[in-house]
Amino acid sequence: MIDHTHDPELKSWVESANSPGAEFPIQNMPYASFRRAGDERVRLGVAIGDQVVDITEAFGTGSMQAVMEMPQEGRVRLRQRISSFLARHARGSETFLIPASRVELLLPCAIGDYTDFYASIHHATKVGGMFRPDNPLLPNYKWMPVAYHGRSSSIVVSGTAVRRPWGQIVEAATGPPVYSPSKALDYELELGAFLGPGSTMGLPIEIKKAEKHLFGVCLLNDWSARDIQAWEYQPLGPFLAKNFATSVSPWIVTREALEPFRSAVPARPPEDPQPLPHLRAASGAYRIMLEVWLRSAKMREPVRVSQSDFSAMYWTLGQMLVHHTSNGCPIRTGDLIGSGTVSGREKHNRGCLLEITSRGREPLELPTGETRRFLEDGDEVILRGWCEQPGFRRIGLGECRGVILPAIQAASETPPKESTVARNPA
Amino acid sequence: MIDHTHDPELKSWVESANSPGAEFPIQNMPYASFRRAGDERVRLGVAIGDQVVDITEAFGTGSMQAVMEMPQEGRVRLRQRISSFLARHARGSETFLIPASRVELLLPCAIGDYTDFYASIHHATKVGGMFRPDNPLLPNYKWMPVAYHGRSSSIVVSGTAVRRPWGQIVEAATGPPVYSPSKALDYELELGAFLGPGSTMGLPIEIKKAEKHLFGVCLLNDWSARDIQAWEYQPLGPFLAKNFATSVSPWIVTREALEPFRSAVPARPPEDPQPLPHLRAASGAYRIMLEVWLRSAKMREPVRVSQSDFSAMYWTLGQMLVHHTSNGCPIRTGDLIGSGTVSGREKHNRGCLLEITSRGREPLELPTGETRRFLEDGDEVILRGWCEQPGFRRIGLGECRGVILPAIQAASETPPKESTVARNPA
């Protein structure tokens, strides 16, 4: 529902929110969990320009979880209240602001279950062809949003360094595996979606109600070790190739903020089979532009490596949720779903190095003259995202950053502190 | 460590614990989370004969989670204290007892992540041959305990009815899929293991320390819809075929109680490759006998369908934990791992109907004259388990029960209350 909170003319008394390039104008208002310096309490914040509103103090709401659990109508009302608070300055309002540079951003919430989809047909076709040249796109792909369960315990917030994993790797085609640090470490550009109200076990969610369960979106980097993946993934799917780390951006852009940015056109070509009735999309996909930037240890500034459009995915978030619950599997507030690598048709739309370099055969050239087949120690990967639509204010998703730390020397070494597990706030 | 709590001559003042067939003698003392009638508070209990000791009241411990987090030495001391409490009657001790029939048993704890292994080579070979006749056992099988992530939100405690799931099924080899109730619903007999102290992200667990992270075991039924599985599982593994429900028994038999029941002999034949150094088993597998019983709606008493020995698994629980963290993936207190279907070499050792009936081709005959290819509505599956060893008292794992409810008529129908999601107690 579009309302006055989406009015592109609306301005805030927080001046930094009104500058043309601002990621967080008053039309956006994404949520994060944060701590103030010297205070252990986890608070709920809203980003406005370069400031954070302490929503817990200003509105007396509980944690992120409490807002996520609200039915859609409650979330809309809270958005309207926060918009009014930021549009018209009242005496003392500024006491609830903290410069964003002075807060510690945390994982948004306690994540119960994390599910990763595979919803880009361009990614599935290209990667499928590498692992199965004779059979790149499997027969089920156009009938269901294929997915697998991921690992909640290794989800970390943007800024957490990621240690190169060890794993079983087959180096010679016929030789035995060795246990060694991965030599084919990759990122995957994904959109993450945090779920709001949960569902009842045994009861599928209907497509026309699916988006009521969608709280909001973030950037998600599904770090992947391709050499571990190639050896382990048959027959039960990816496991240790993925579960050493998954990074998410701290700011959740709500479903309400995304409402103006819808694609009218389905991504599915007319010659493809129509989805089964329960999976027929009830509304257009969200148009979210996503980018990957890479900075090696030698580079001062990152360089853009790819760009893609979330609305080009073969399946929508609503279809993913319907499929996920189509067998009665219950979802819970705070669950996270990943979209799968967001890749498009063209070479500059490829959302991971595996695709960009064709499994390392065509290295990527960096401005420093360095080349990359896969990630090297010290490389930093930065995901960015935003939405644009004529007649509406541009809104940003912020950033999801992670730098690669060298592998530990041996399993008995204690790694440095920066790679310890980021705790869920709840 | 074997100590006086394992002495087979030790008796309890709770007389029902001393009868020869008792599942819960004083040598066992498994933990469960429970509620007393009319009281919402979740308590920690220990089973003794047909009674439950309210450990929260008697010992002032917190929840199950608090005990799970204890280092191994703390758990051993608590076991010794509870053993003394139950061995020598003190005035008023009986006020902490409640008949087991009068408590509500809950899921043991809040389960963060659930991982399901595939550690029976007999199961993997037989089932692999059905899905891939040319390639039953994949090359990685003898090198790593293959696993995939499962779903925490649909784990329910024994006694919770399980609704037949809907899903996408391909009925004719070349036809499109249909969305319909599963016609190939199965159980899988597994051992579950709850984890104690967690590990640090980035830091693999060494094999000689692995069992310190093992809190205890339960029975686990990994309900599976084989028709949904066959269509969906490529390339990312099982998803909706499994995540509609997983049942666990409420009583966790601790690692300390299991200590006398070790196999000296590795299950791995000498001609097979030796595991890589980090995966070389440091101790023998636990010898736990497991059984499946089936009762159709027409039967008064269940009939035993299979029996198998957990120590015949190709990989031990310690090896599973080491592999799981070998890439730095952190484990958290309360995580659950499933062993995979526990099948042995012989026909009567097959832990699921898919194996017993060779994918439905050789139906199982029941004493009523009924036959089963897969489960029918009203069928109840009962898992049982115990440990026996000369010189020690037999201990039981209790039961894990679940009855099959008919599928809902359509996705918009609200299912009856008994199939709503069982909440985690924490």
C-alpha cells in the first residue's frame, strides 16, 4: 500500500536524509538492532540520513523481534508514526538520534531457520553446466523454487571478517581427497528476506497472503568454497562449502518501503510452463538493483565487479514462501531466506566469481594489474543495493562487507578474536 | 569415565526403577524438559522408574539449556549428586517426585540448528541404488560423513501427530508434476544427538575432544515423503520431502550414561580407505540397539518391523562432529544432529519402508492381513532403543511415537489443533 510515507516530496528535519544521494531518506526508514557505546542493551533503530533513531527509547517498542511479529497493519501504523516523528520536528526529538558512526550494528534478530533458494535461472544454468555439462538445468527447475536448508549459527553481520575454511578437496581427478585450506573461495550476491509473522505447522501459506509474512530485505553474501562444494555436494546438497559463514547487511528495508518498486512484467518467458496454481505469482517482483564491489589488499578503493536486478529472478519471494510451506513446514518470526545468487543474462550480471571467471578459466582483471580466479586473503567483498522508480524517492539497502582472513595453520590453532562467532542479539 | 553411578548393583529407593525390565534404572537418569499440570513453567526432570524427579526444584538448576552448557566435569558432578539423591532416601526427597504419567513432556530445548547425517553405508547403498541404479554409493561416501542441514521449526516431541504432507509429485515419467498429498510417506529410524558446549567460529573441533561436545542421545524419526524427495532432491538435496516434521523422544540419555556401552571394533572393513588423519576415530562407537514398531489403526498392539545396532554405522558421532566443524562452522549448545537412517546388512535391519519394501515393490505384511508399501493414515510408528553390556545394567531410551493424520483437503483449510507446531520450551 502506497501512502503519504512514500511521498517523494517528504523531507526530514534530519538534514543528511534530504541530500540527493542519501541511502536512507525519510521514505526508507530501515530497521537495525544496535548497541550504544558502553551499553550492553540491544536496541531497535531506524536509519535516517547519517543518523540512527533509537526507536526503543523514542517509541517504547521492544526488540526487533517484537516489531517483526506485528501483523502487517501494525507495521504500517508504526511506519506512519516514525515518518511523522522524522517529518515534523518536536522539541527534544533530537535526543533520540545517535550518529550512525557511533553505534554498533548487530545481527538483526535471532535467526531460527535459514533457507537458501536458487531462484536465478541464469545462475542455475551457468553453474549447473560446470558441475553437470550434460545436464545443466534439471527438470524440476521451472516447476519449483529449488532450495536447501542453510546454517543459522554461522550467519554474521556485515563487517565481520571471514576466515578461509579448510575442507576436503580432490586435487587430482583420481586421487584421494586432502584436508587443506580452500583454494576456490567465492562470494555469492544474494538478497536476504527476513520473515515476519510465523505460520502454523501443517498449514501452507496461500500465494495471495504470502507477502504478509515478509518483514523486509537485506543484502546477503553466501560465501562458498567451490572446491569443497564439488566434492561434497552429491547426493545431499551443499553443506561445509557454505556453512562456514554467511554475511548479512544490518539494515532491513521493510516490505512497506519496497512497495513502490514493483516489476509489472514476470521474468518467466511465455514459452515456459505456467506454475502450478498454488504457485502462480499474485504480484510483480521487487525491482532491487544489486552490485558487487571488490577491493584487494593493494587497492585503495573497491571496483565494481557486477550489477544485477532482483526482479529478473525466475521466482518471486512470495513464490518461495508458498513453496517452502506447501508441505506444511512452519515458518517462524525472524527466519531468514536467501534468494540464491542474483545473476542476469549478461556477463556483467554474474553474481559470483565462479560464473565471472568460468570456474577460474578466465581470470578477472583488477585495476592494480592483479587477477582473480577466486578470492585471495585480504580481499574485501562489498555488496550494495538500491531501488529506483520514476515518481518515487530512491532508497538504499546499505552495504554488506566482509574481508577474507588467511586460513588457520592447523585445526589446533586458536584463531584471532575477530573471527569469533557474532552472537544473535536476542 | 565409569564411576560408582554405573555400578550394576546400585539400587534406588524409587522401587519401580529396580524392576528387571525398567527403562530408567538409577544407572540411566536421562533428562527431559517438562511441565506440571496447571503450571506453565518449564522444568528440568530426570526419569527414575515410572517417576520424574523435578531437578529444577530439588537441585536449583536452571533449564535443560543450563545443564547442556556445563563442561563435561560439571555434568559428571551433577550426575553423581542426582545418583546419591536417588540411592539414599533422605527425609522429604519424595516430595520432588511426580508420576511420569502426570507430566507433560516437551521438546528438550530450543534447537538452533539441526543437521542430518547419512552414516549407515547399508542404507546409503540400498537407497542410492534406487535413485541412481548405476551409481549407488558416491565416491565421497567413504571419505566423509555426508550430511545436510535440516529444519528446526518442524521438530516435534514424541506423541505429536504428523499430518501427511502435500507436495509436488511426478506421477507419469514424462508428465508434469501435480500438487497432491504424498502417496509415499515413510519413517526413518535414526539416533539423535543433542550437543553440549558450543564451539568457536573458525575453529575445528579435534577428534580427541569431540565427545566433550556431546550432551546425549535420543530417538529420532526423520519422516520422509519419498515421492516429493525423488522430484525435488536434485541438485541441492532433500528439502520439503523432510521438513514437514521430525520427531524426537523427550528423554536425553547422557553421554555419561552411555559410557559403558562402547564397541571395540570399528564398523569399517579393513579393505576400505583409512579416514584422513583429522577424522580418525578416537574411540569406539556407542552400541545402542534400535527398533521400529508399527501399529495400523486396525491393530491393538504394534508389531516389530526392524531392529538395528547403532555401532554398525560407518561413521561415529565423534567423526560427524569433527567433520561438521572441520571448516570452522560453529556449533551451539542445544543443536541437534541426526545420524541418518540406522540400517544394517540384513533384511530385518532396514530402518525405513523404502528399504524394507524395495521402494514399494515388496509390500510389508502385517498380522491383520493388511499390507504396507508406505505409511497409511492412522498408522502409528514407534521407535525404541536400549543399551546392554555384560557387567552393566541395561538402560533404555524410551520411545518416540507419531501417528499419521490424513492430509488437509486443501491449502486453505485450517488443520485440527493436534498438528500445530510444538513450541521450543526456551
